[in-house]
Amino acid sequence: MRSVKASRSQKRVEDAGCIVVTGASSGIGEATLRLFAAKGFKAIGIARRGQKLITITDQLKRSGLAAYWYECDLSDKTATTRVSEQILVEHGCPQAVVFNAGVSANKNFSENNSSDRLDEMTLNYLSPTWMLDVFLPQAQKRRSGHFLAIGSLAACTSFPGNATYAASKAALAALWQSIEHEYAHAGISFSTVLPGLIETEMTEKLSAWIPKRSAQSVADLIYKTFEKPGMAKTNGVENQAILTMTRLFPETTQNIITSLQSFIVPKRKKS
Ligand SMILES: NC(=O)c1ccc[n+]([C@@H]2O[C@H](COP(=O)([O-])OP(=O)(O)OC[C@H]3O[C@@H](n4cnc5c(N)ncnc54)[C@H](OP(=O)(O)O)[C@@H]3O)[C@@H](O)[C@H]2O)c1
């Protein structure tokens, strides 16, 4: 009975293809990797903390799921290209890539030095373009593929206190929207998910009046978006309301946020 179950799940994995998730060692990426593996995909996680990836993928494998890991600093162009090429060789062209790895300085502009800005722009915006350089031509040959960018609500609605992070996520969202036109007839999809405030390592030092949603809620939205591609999807009614307000009444929304900023802007907790 055990071997029948194993071969069925193996068949499911072969049918489903492989999904790459960057930044899979914690938070939204970890929840997404686990979800895709549970749905029967061959789930491939990338991050710098190899030990965390080993723990996560070993646990998934013990449950009979297909999970693989690659340790890589995705802010390094050579290493990013190399790991993407290695995945192509070892697993073939992924059916989808979730560009989730990200960094946020969580600082006011005046405190945010040029190294913080470079880190945000490199990992949040440039690194996905280096991976696309490797995966896009293969997806184009196959005439299928789905590239999902994890942006942020901050890419559309301006919040004070994290301006250069917002700029890096806006760059990513704009890239995705524009590139989508180029590949509209190539059978390739581009989607963006723009989470609001989420309870993860990234925000553990922030206290906020707005409730933090779970990483799982974003993973669920990423999976739904994988099934039904689209731009600027967000999780939670409050974030949907903010996004709609920004689209319909950009100036009013800007003014409301400016006047309420002392309440709504997440504050750094005193350590
Ligand atoms: N939390 C929020 O409120 C929120 C809101 C909107 C959008 N987002 C976005 O959601 C994504 C995931 O963030 P999270 O909230 O889940 O935070 P997180 O728990 O801190 O996860 C960040 C992930 O990125 C990886 N990473 C960081 N630097 C990397 C590098 N140089 N190379 C490879 N991987 C790297 C981290 O792994 P290693 O440290 O092991 O490398 C980790 O797996 C980010 O793009 C973030 O901007 C988060």
C-alpha cells in the first residue's frame, strides 16, 4: 500500500512540473514552498541560509513530497546566474518562478544610507532580472511559464518610513507590467502579488496599528495567482480597500496617509 501511494505521488510530481521559490528559508517564501510541495509540485527553494532550507525540505521529503534546495546569495549576479543555470540542468525549465526574496531597511529616507539603498535595489529589483535572463528564453522555447513577482502594497500606495524599499518594489512592479506586453503572445504569464503588512522576520521589529496578516495568507494568494494570473493582487480586505482607494482617489489617499501617518506607520520596537 505504501509503495502504491509513493508511486502515485511521484506521478503527480512528474505531471505537475517544478516551481522555484526564492527566499524560501523563512516567512512568505517558506509558506509558499511548503504549499506548492503539498499541492504535488516539485518545489525548489533558494536562499542564503542553507541549513534552514535543509530543515524545511527534509521535513517535506519525510512527508513524501518533492522538495529541493539551493544555497545562493541572490544579490550576487554571477551566483544568481549560476544557480539558475544549475536548476535548468538538474530540473529543466520551471513551470513557475516565485520571485520572493527581498530585503527592507525599514528606515526613514534620511537614515537610509547608500548601502541600504543598493541592497534593496539589487535584491528586490535587479536579481529577478538576472534570473529572467536565464529562464525566459527557455520558457519562450517551450511557449509556457509563469513568473510571479512578490512586490508590496508600498509599490502602489505611498507609506512614509520606507521610501527606497517602496521605490525598489515599484520598479519591480513596473518591469512586470511592461514585460507582460512583450510576452503576451508567447504563452508566458507575468503576475504581481502586493502584500500588505505581514508577520515575518522582516517585520518582527515593527509594531503597527494595522494588524499584521500571516505569511500563509500570502502563500494562499500566490497559489491562487499561479492558477489565475493577474497583476497587483493583494491579501486582506483592508489592503484591497487601500489599493482601490489609491487607484480611484490617488491625491485624497496621499493626503489621508500624510495626516494619519503617526497612527498608521509601523514603528520600530525599542530593543
Ligand atoms: N513582511 C511584510 O510585511 C511584507 C510586505 C510586503 C511585501 N513583502 C515581501 O515579501 C517577500 C518575503 O519577505 P518576508 O516578509 O517573508 O521576509 P523574510 O522572512 O525576512 O524573508 C525574506 C527571504 O528572503 C531571503 N533573502 C534575503 N536576502 C537574500 C539574498 N541576498 N539572497 C537570497 N535570499 C535572500 C531570506 O533568506 P536568507 O536570509 O536565508 O537568504 C528569506 O528567505 C519580500 O520580497 C518582501 O519584500 C513583505
